[in-house]
Amino acid sequence: MTEEQRPPIDRRTALKVIAAATAVPAVLAACEPGETDLGRPSPGTRNPLAVGTPSDPDLLAPVVPWARSLTPDELETLASLCDVIIPADDRSPSASALGAHEFIDEWVSAPYDGMKKDKVLVRGGIVWLDGESDRRFGSRFRELSLVQMSEICDDICYGPDAAPEFQAASRFFDKVRDLTATAFYTTKEGMEDVGYVGNVPLSQWDPPPPEALRHVGL
Amino acid sequence: MAKTQNEYDVIIVGSGAAGGMSALVLAVHGLKVLMLEAGRNYDPVTETPMFQLPSEAPLRGGGTPEKPFGFYDATVDGGWQVPGEPYASADDANFLWWRARMLGGRTNHWGRISLRMGEYDFKPYSRDGLGFDWPMTYADVEPYYDRTEALIGVYGSNEGLENTPNSSPGVLLPPPAPRVHELLTQKVCADRMGIPVIPAHLAILSQRQDFEGWPARLFPNNALAQRVVRESMRSRAACFWATPCGRGCSIKANFQSTTVLLPPALATGNLDIRTDAMVREVTVDSRGRATGVHFIDKTTRIDEHASAKVVVLAASACESARLMLNSRSSVFPDGIGNGTGLVGKYLMDTVGAGVGGQFPQLENMPPHNQDGSSELHLYIPWWLYGEQAAGKLDFARGYHVEFGGGRRMPGPGAFGGLESYTSGAYGLRFKEAARRYYGSWMWFDGRGEMIPNEDCYCEIDSDGVDQWGIPTLKFHWKWSSHELNQARHMQHTFRDIIEAMGGKVTSTVQDDGANAIAAPGQIIHEVGGAIMGSDPRRSVLNQYCQSWEVPNLFVTDGAGFVSNADKNPTLSIMAIAWRASDYLVEEMNRGTFG
């Protein structure tokens, strides 16, 4: 049922195939619990039924259908900022090592209203950040020391505490922080960092471990 | 115009909960059935993205107008807006109409919450003088609830609570053990608030079905039905407690029409399915009997006609109402079966309102797997029947509470807003804060009963037509004070629960229900539009989903609902569709339909 090469299948044929599959004993063996690769499509599998439109994308072989729009220079500044927000430590890599800046490019380049607004905010913020770095330290943001970077970021990292002249920049920082966190924590490495241990097939579902119950006083 | 080759006994429009159930019941009893589905063919076994991470998807899997519930959501070609298929709302109505143009319809992505309507729910008018009574009682439908639950597989427990019916012994599958945040909620609600927190009922196989026992009990003396249902049940695996149900399920552990109803129906050899077939109208003869349907083949854009002895509409409540209103003839100038003018009237959705909270005792939780079924393990059934009867509440009907949180797979938006807990942390402080706060948020959502009213209806929009040339709908909507007051009660109750648990409310608690209530259609529980009843002058259908005026026209989806209890409608749609289909078979065998 997963032949990739054949031409678009006749819809009735496809439905007969579904019917046949339910009667094939080989399918049953594959449905016994505990088979860990169960239901997981093999790499490179394509979905012959998906049309490939935005409302019917191939969920098994995702592609980003729009072009990215940030310049290499903008991406470089952004990568530096992403790594100030989420640096590497002994548990996990830095945000840019997991492609956070590239994700932000993907995000702000998307053809949706909210993202179009974010694009203005992010591109404008990058200009401001490099300009502010130059005003304070005579260099691009990417060339600053961590201490110098933090000096700027401390002024813009929290809107309620930011001075009036840093309000706009704090909105930029907030947006980049949110997008960096999304990029980072939706990866395998980011999930492991916070201790997400699911997304694995289990042969049975157990009650919470005693230490978890004790943790909340149960 | 092309004609279909075969003369069918029954044409079914739609392939979701109602269409799938109708097709299965009719096909196993030997009727020749043609199903027409407006969307494309869809096969969860081969198409479901199991285990994929958000990082593999565009926008980290986040929602877009084309994929409102996220990239991996099972729905394709669906949402509150479908390209080329517009609808209109009257001023201030703001109705949102969800459609899922795919085989199996919205059963592919739904929340699997499967609550029975209770005795009260079938006779609401008799209890409080509002709305309408159903033409049947809970006892009439109870056997079909048992059968439906056994067929599709539902986990849950019998708690014997008021208007929260037990299933017959052996019907339910065991409920999964609750997660930490659910146990905490249960304890605080029980100890301090007198609110019951009990296992939820969901259409998910917590263990494999008894595929040797159930087929004969569900279909006695029907070897064909027993064979196809046995094979279907055998092909379903138990849940392996990973990957969200909303993506669909390639191992068929949850209920989708496309994995549970359509395969055995097809295996009878009595069902043909045409996908990409958008039905325009039901045709009638000079006596006003349905003769078939006109539909547009979306791949050729050609209008075709299919004939049958009986037409079953199962296209979803509003789509079925639209079809009836668009089926105009000299016999039915206002739409087929619409002599009363009630088609399109008394639309209902579910009252929805929610509050979120953050819980210090959930911070720094020892890591452990909290995926579970990906859906509810526990819920709060409506518990204030006594107060309502005593006149202590300013709304007449109940709601249940769905709640969740914990250490779910981080998705788009993960740790957004963390700066407000840390005065703007970044750097290693941010990483440490994420570890500390991960899994410490919960949400509480009310799902309440709306009472039907005269101001909530749809009609054909005189200005509107879709890309298939079919006139479109215009919606009208107005909540009553019952719904708005109920939404306020939800807000205050959830705040109280969160605070009793020692948490901090993270969303704005509204004192005006109008600011809290979800937009009409947003909860995607719309029902009504062709209400059933016992009086042909005041209803469109009888209790068997049969048109009073056109005996060979049935509407087995939510359009027939005369109330919308807080029990999410899908299970009831299937139970009522099964009951109607049994009746249809009997009438067919008696020769009623020629």
C-alpha cells in the first residue's frame, strides 16, 4: 500500500485495498502490542494519498513550502542572540546548534498574517541590536563578549522593567526568546533537557512512580 | 450528465460517525449501499504520522489557517474555513463552521470523549420547561449505547452518578491509571470541594477487544456481520500509550470511522464509496419520494446523479440542513422535508470556557512518562443537579470539566511566557527555569449544555454560492443568559479549583460570561437543524431519524438532536444512527421503500 512510484490510484481501488487489508492475517501479527516499530513509517516514506497542498500536506515527508527570506548577515546576528538566550551547557547544545535561527527565518517568512507582523518586528530588531552594539561597543552584536551582550540584553529582556527607550527592543527580544524556546524544546535534545521521556511505545500503562506521588504529597 | 451504473438500496451522504455507522449496519444486513464523501480518500493505517517530532514539521507543527490544530492533526482539507466553500454569518453571529473534507470526516481528529446522555438529557423540557424533549427515552437508546461502545471500544468506569449512566457489565474497557496532576486534582476536589473526579470515557482501546465474543453478541444470527466485525476487531491493536490521538492512529487503537466502521462495511462487499463527491441536492419524484442525489465529482467538476430507494443524510448537522434546504422542487418549494419550515432551525453548539493555572508542587517533578492515552484519563461530570433543582443557580443545565496538563511533549509555544515567572530570564537561567517549570501548568475547560433557541439557525444565503455551484449557508446566533451565566460559573469554579490546589491562575477570570464563552461553532459540537420529535407539525424527523414528509429520507447525523447535553455528541450520534439503521433495515425488509 505504500508503493511510491505508481500513478495516482483510482479511488475505488484504494478503498478496496483498505477492505482487503483488514482481511489479511499478516496485518494482524503486526498489531500485537509491544512491537516498537509498529506504525512508524520507514524513513523516506511518502504518502501517495496526500495532494501536497497547504491543507493536505504530506505528513510523512514534511516540507516547508515557502522560501526563507532573512539574509545570511541577519541570520548571523540572530544566531548570536539565540545562543545568548539558550546557550550550551553540560545537558544540551545551544539554540543555534539546533537550528533556532533557521527556524525563526522559516517562521517570519511564512505567508500568514501573524508571521508577517513578526517579520517586521524581528528584522527591525536585528537592525536595532547591531546598531545598539555599535553605539555602545563599536562592534556588531555577534562580535561582542558575552558580558557586553548581556549588558544590552539586560536592558531589553523584560518589558515590565524596561526603560521607555527599550520598550520596542524588549518586544523584539520577547519574540525571539519565545521562538528560540519553541525551536529548542521541540527537538529531541530540547525534550531530553527538560526530562520529557514519552513518545515511546509501552506494553502497558502504569500509575505514576512513588517518588512522583510523594513529590506532590499524595 | 453521467449516471452511476448501479441501482442502490441506500445512498449515504457522508462517511463520519453517522455515515460510517449507518453504512456498517446497513451493509451487514445485506443492503446495497453507495456512500458519497465530499473529501478525498484517507487511510489512517498508511498516512498517520506516528511518533514524528514537532521539529520535523513546518513551524514546529504549529497551527495555520489550513491546519488549525497543527501540522500533524489528522484533518486534511478541513477547518473553520475551507477554500472555495464559504459561508456567511449575520451581524454579530460570528459562527464558525468546522468541516473536514476527507473520508471519515471529523472522526479522524476528534477528542474521543464518549459520554452517554442520561435520563434527564432525553427529557429536558419535562424537567425545567426549556427546549424540547426527545421523542425517545434513555431506555430506548441504552442498548445502542452498549452496542456502540462495545463495537468501537471505549475505556471508562461505572460510577453510578446522577444522570451519568453506567454501561452494561463488560462493555467498557478498563480506564488507564491517572497521571499525577489528575490525581492531585481528584484529591483536592474530593477533600475540599465536594466535586467528583472520575475516569473519563474515551474511544481508545486500553486493551484489545474481545474479538471472539463481541461479534456474536452484537450481531446474533448474522454470519456476515460477525465475520467482518471479528476481522476488524482482530486487526486493531491496544493503545501503546504514545503519539497523540488527534493525529489519527495507524494501529487503529482509537476510534475513527476510517479504521473501525468503514473497513468492515467494505468487507461485506455491499458498500461502494465514492470520494471527492460533493452532494448538491436530493432529488424527488412527483409524489415527493426521494429518488437519489445529484453530486459533483470534484475531480471532473461534472454533475452526476445516483439513484437509490432510500437516501440517508449524514453530512454533519449544518451540511445536512443545507442539503435539505437546497433540495427544492414543486413538491417541496422550501426544501425537501421542510413543510414545517424548521429545517436549519435550533442549531446548538457546546458552551465552552476555560481557565489555566500554574502549580508550584508540580515544579521539578521527577521525570516520568505522562503521555498516557494523550487524552483525558479523568474528568469531572456535572455535579450540581441538586442546586439547579433547588433554584440556586442562574442557569438551567449542566457542564462537565475536561482538564489536563503535565509533562506532555513540548510543542510550539513551549515555555512562551516563562519570562513572567523569572523577570525576563535568558541564558542558563532560562534553561534552568524551563527544567523547573516544565509540566507545572494545567488547564480546565468547561463543556456545557446549550438550550436551543429561536435565534440560532442557518438558512440559504441568497448571495452565496461555493465553487461547486451549490448555494451556501448563512448563520444566525444569539446565546441566552443560560449559556452566558454558565460560562461565568465555569470561570469562577475553575479559579476556585486552581486556588484550592495551591496554584496560581494564569488566565483572566471573566465575570461576564460573554467575555469567556467560546465562539459558536468553536467547540465543533454543532447539532440541530433538522430536529426530531413526536409531532410532525413541530419536528422534521421522527425518533428513527426518518423525515416525516419523505419516508425514504433519513438524517442520521447530529441534525436530529433536539438538545445538546454536555455529553459530547459523537457517541450519541452513533448510537442513534445505529438505532435508525436497524429501523431502516426492518422497513426495507417489509417492502416500505418498494
